[in-house]
Amino acid sequence: MNLFYKRPLCLIFCIMLGGFCFSVGTGYTLAAILASAALGFLIATFVFKNILCGRKAFVRLCVIMLILSLLLGMLFNFTAYPTKLYNSSVSLEGTVTYANHSNTSYSTVVIRTDKINGDRDSHRLLFTDSKEVLSGLNVGDKIIANATVMPLLDNGAKSYYLSLGYSALGENLNGISITEQGGKTFSSFFAELRDGVHKRLCNLTDKRTGDFLAALLTGERVVIDPALALSFSRTGTTHILALSGAHLVILAYAVSLVLKLFKMGKGIRTVFTALAVIFYVPFTGLSASVTRAGVMVLISSFIFLIARRSDGPTTLALSVFFIILAEPYAVYDIALWLSALATMGLLLLSQLLNKRGKRGRLHQRAGKALLGATLASVFAISASMIISLFFFDGISVLALPATLVLSFLTEFLMYLSIAALLVGGVLPVGRLVLFVSELTFDVIGWFSRFEYSLIPLDFWLVKALCIILTLLFFCFVIFSAKKHRKISVAVLTAVFVLLNAVGIIQSAAVKNRSCAIYYSDESCNILTVSSDGEYSVIASGMNKLDVNKVKAAADSERVTVIDNLVLASYTYYTINSVTETLSQIYVERLVLPAPITTEEYGYALYIAEYVADFDTVLDFFNDGDTLSLGEARLTVHSHSQPGSSRLYNSFSVADNGMSIFYLSADCVTEDYLPAPDALHSADTVIVGGAKYAKYKTLSVMPSSAKAVIFGANYGLLEECREFLNEKGVSVKFTDTPIKIN
């Protein structure tokens, strides 16, 4: 067993960690995996003699540690979790532990309660409200107030909130009375320092670059440009934005290198590097990944100073165990597990490739360095694949090449940024930082434009290969011996390459099918059209286009790029709909009605400015124009004006002899029939659903339609239904997606 052979302390802490996680209520699936891993390590100690080395006392110790960890987990359930859950208005007494007033319109605070309704009860409540309500609260303030406390819902967000230590959500904080003002704390000092670094970087470069550099150096990601965030997400390189151990190692290496220039010994360099880490971890806000890396560096430094050697696996196990022991809620932090597993993958690779060779010439060393970096990415991604299977919808085929290129650029940028902070007022370092930043943005943008960069995990073959890759990795962790290292590396790399190749092929096959699917909704009806390798979304509605519904539609059809997003009208929510959609889904072309009124011109101008930061083409159409959607042709017949009390949207889609005509319910109820020729020649007619639709239908029925689809809330008169049935027209009512053949 490579990683744990002759490392009993590492094995013991892994067993304890598994037992602890099993008993803190992480959910049945995850608990079963963690328990199986813990018991698997324990069983391995009985079966494999190279682990036991004939020491029965070690086995007994493992059993004791497993039982102890289970008891610790149960103790956490009784102490860290609140004693009572609320879903009502309460009076509370507590202390503000976090306050963020940086947003212009709202503030966020966290309150740790001492009493609720007069009884002692410890909750960590998250409040997000207007600045008028929360702006007067600062870290350390002791308050008495009234609020509504709601339990965390058992959905995807619950584990995220728990990982941050929140036990419930709060609303309607009122009647606030500050009984004791909080003084200056270390957290507020570091928050002000982070803000100062952020502002200086923006002054030395520009806002977009300054925000990006602040994310790299301080972990402040909330202000990063949404177009950049989307590009990093599509290429699977968000770990570069999320401050992690890699960033800390880069900075620690820089400190060590500077000290080495002054001819300082390794012991002194280790001490100063540890001190720099002790400062940097709280400076970044004590994020789990940075804390884990910081603890690892400190433990490694301590072991080196005492024993003049280091032990990576034991250090990793100790650091994760201590983090969770100090903050049990960190067991829910996906970022922590991603970071730990990726590090475990790198440790396994170093174990398999620990043979030193000759230095060779420059090109040979460069080739070996590139090969080593590539294999490091393969092993890190393979190790964390189990997290992707359970918590993410897809994986990026570009994670490996993009990481190789961006890691070099971002490391160089971090060094340049530090230089700019120190001497930027004297030397023109800011210009160089700006140039390298723009180069980085161009590179990540180029990678993100690859159409099949994201592979949905619901392809059965892709999921099967992900499972095989995960099992192979953990088998190599347990069974792989040094004499099999080349075979182990080759097999894991081959499966990794096969996974990506199969994913691209399956994604391309899905993208090139032809079909139309109608999604009925009271707020916004959506028709998706796939034709000639292009995927288009046509949205018609008076209210907000819900980006989650667009994403759900794309995910259900296994599509990760929207080639054409057509909004058939301007509404009060148009700007919000566009900004939210573009920041979460890659859209190649956005099509809007040509502005006519002053209000429409204002909307269009704002959207044009926003779209300029994305790799998205902005087009406009007039009523009667025909747009190309692959081989399909979309003709817009009418669109509603903003402020109108009625929705008069209608359009038709023709593709491969199939014709679909859509018109909103208001067109029907008001006997407004745009483009009657197109209506009567359509194979399928869709009457958009509306919650308050009148009970009328077309005065002149479509003459050639084979099917008429109504929204589920549309009340069709019985004589109209009979008339359509007599003509052989299929009548359907739907509030679920319906495929149109």
C-alpha cells in the first residue's frame, strides 16, 4: 500500500476521519462511502501483512480510533448542532460574527445566538437584507432583536450553508438594539487589509484586472467579471480563481526563493516561510482549502525542523483531521474535499514517479517538466472525480490543457502583482501586469469557446468511465507497488483520455440531432430548436426569463452551449434576464427585437454594453424578419412592447418540411391573428399558456394543423375542442416539456 505503507499515523487518522464523517449526518450516500472507506482501511490492516508488519497492537489501536471518532461525531451532533429548529418569528440575543456591507444595495451579516425566546440555544443565522436595516451592525456587536428563523431546506444549497457553519436562515430582522459595541478584531483588520489591496490593484491596472488579481491574491471572488467567471467554469479551471493550496504554495515558494537569495539556510527559510503562512491564512479569510494547505505547510515545517524529513500522506491526513476537529461544519465543504483529494492524487503520482533520473539537456528537462505537469493534472482530476460524480452535472475536457497554460500565467501574474503592490508607485509594473492579465483573459476566452468543453455526466458511458477511473485511482492508492508504477500511470492516463474522447463524441452526436421541444410556463414560454448542430432557445413572455429553466432545458437535452437565444419581446425584466443568463450559460448569439420606443432603446443600450464583455454576438430583428437557426428558419410575426398589458407574441419555425406556429394566449383571446397564412399552413400550433387566459379560441381554426398545444392553464371551450377533434386535430394541454416531431 504505497501511500500508507509504514505510515500508521496517517492510516489511523484516515480511519478516524471516516468514522467521524459517518456519524455527523452527512447523508446516507456520502455516509456509506465514507464508512466503507474507513472500514476498508481497517479491513486492509487485517488482510495485508505489509501494513500490519506483524503488530497486533496497531490493529487494536485502529479499532479504538474508529470507535472514538464515531463518539466524537455523535458529540458534535449534540453540541455543534442547535438543540431546536424554528420556522417562526422569535426574539433573540446574540453576537455578530460576520458583516459585509460592500454591496451598494444590500448587506450580509451572520449572528451567533446565545438565547432564542429566552432559552439558551446556539444558532448561526445568515441574514441578507437592505443596507438600511443591516448597515449599522459590525463584527463583535452584541444585539437583541426580533427575526424570523427558517430551517435550511434539504436541497442542494443545504450542504453549502452547513459548510459555512450556518444552521438556519434569518429574515425580517427588526427591533435591533445593540447592547455592546464590538471592538476591532483580527477578522475586521484583515478584511480592511484585503479591501486595501483590492483597491490598490484596481488603481494600478483597471477594475476588471484588479478584481481578477484580488481573487488570486486575497480570495475576493464576489466582484470578478461574470464573463471571466463563466469562462473559468466552462474550462474546469475555477480552482484557479478559488484561492487554494496552490496559491499558498506559490507565495510560500516566493518567500523561500527571496530568502535563498540572501544566502539563508534551509532551517531559517522554513521558519520564515511558516511565519508568512501564519499571516496569509487569516488574511484570506480562513477559507477551508487555504487553511488546509496552511496547516499542511506548518506541519511539514515542524516535522522538517524536528526530524529533518517530511511525510506528505501523514501531513495531509493530519491537516484535514485537525481542520474538521476545529470546525466540524467543514465536513460539508466540497472545496475542502476537492483540495484534499487532488493533493492525494499528487502524492500518489510522486510515489509512483519517485525515481530520479539524469538532469539532461534543457529541452529534455522541459519535456520532462511538461510531462510531469500533465500527469499531475491527470492524477489530481482522477482523484477528485468522485466529487464530480455526486455534486456536479458535468466535467470539462479542457481542465487539463487549460490548467497547464493558465497555471503558468497566473503564477507569473501573482508574482507581478506582489511586485506592483510593493513598487508600483515607482516602477511601471502595472502596465506589465495589465498586459499579462489581458493575455490570460484572451487565453481563457479562447479555451471556453470550444463547443464541447463541458461533458454532461448523465451519459451512461461517460458515467461508467468516471466510476472506473475513480475505482482505478483508489485501487492504485491501496495496491500499487513501485515495480508496477509505469503500468499504473499508463492505465490511469489511458482511461482518462478515453473518458474525454467518449464524452466529446457523445456530446457531438447529441448536438447534431434535429428536434423541437416546448416548455410551457405561466411567466415565460420556451421553445428549443435543435437543427444542423445548432441549439436555439426562443423565449416568449411578459415576466422574467428564469435562467434556471433555461439551464434545466439545456441540461435535459445535454447541451452546454446555446447558439441562439431569441427574446421575442422587451419586458421590465429583460435586462435582468439577459445578464443572469449570459453569466451562467455560454450564448453565442443573442437576438432581440429592434428597439422602437425610448424605453426599448434604453434596454437595448444597456444590454449592448453588458454583452460587449462576452463572446456573444448581439443581433436585432424586425417583425417579419426571418432568422437562421441552423437549417431551421424562424420568422417573427409580432412582438409586445414594454409596458403593454397584453402579450402579443407570435413566430413560426420551419425545418425539414415541419412548420410550427406559436402565438401567445392574448392573441387568441383578443382575436388578434398576425400572419394568418403562416398560421394556416403550420403542422403544429402552440397557444402559449397564461394563468388568467380567457376562455376563447381562434375565430378561424388552423386549416392544416395536425396538433394544437395549449398551456395547462388555458381553458378551451368544449365546442372548440370538439371542432378540432372532428377535423382530426390532436389537442394537447401541457405543463411539462413536450417534444414536437
